[in-house]
Amino acid sequence: MERLVYRSKADSVLKRAKGLEQAVEKYLRLRKIAFIRVENYRCFRCGQVQNSKANGFPDFFCYAPVVLAIECKTGKGQLSQIQKEVKEAMEKSGIDYLLVRDNIDILLRYFERRK
């Protein structure tokens, strides 16, 4: 029984994450901002990210008119160690990096400042 409860909590978190990513994507499309979506997927049994080719990379890369990386997190989700290393490397190379948490407000503010 505990396993089913755990799985339903994980499903809830995954649905919120997917909704946040969809909101980011819709906003980028609305603004006609060129972007690439890095498709990661989670194992439904263990919850681990299975796309090792993109391990640590953010969910979106945009060009607006500078390169912008966007990572989406929901709830108490934190950057993994590899994500922190990738974020630091990107920022050192001049790439803007946004951590979007639970809603797209920070994304809206970022683009408002760039007008």
C-alpha cells in the first residue's frame, strides 16, 4: 500500500513539473522567442532522469537576443550537483540562466527588464 501512495505523490509532482514546462513553452511561443526544449524523461518506477546525454542541462535554451537557459523546478525541488556545475559553467561563459520555480513570474520579469 505504501508503494501506491508514494507513486501517487510522485505522479502529482511530475504533473506539476510538466504544467510548469508547458507554461514556459507557451510563453516563449507567444513571444516568438526561438527555443530548444531538452527532452528528459523519468523512469516511472524509480523517478530517475533517463536521458544521460543531456544530464545536468536545463529544460530550455532560448535566443532572445542573448542565449538564455531555463530550468524548471516545482515545490522544494533543488538543482542536482551536475545541474549546479552546468549552471556555473554557463554563467561563466556569459549565458543567462533562470531557475523558474512553480510559476513563470521570474521569466516575465526577465523579459520585461530586457525591453
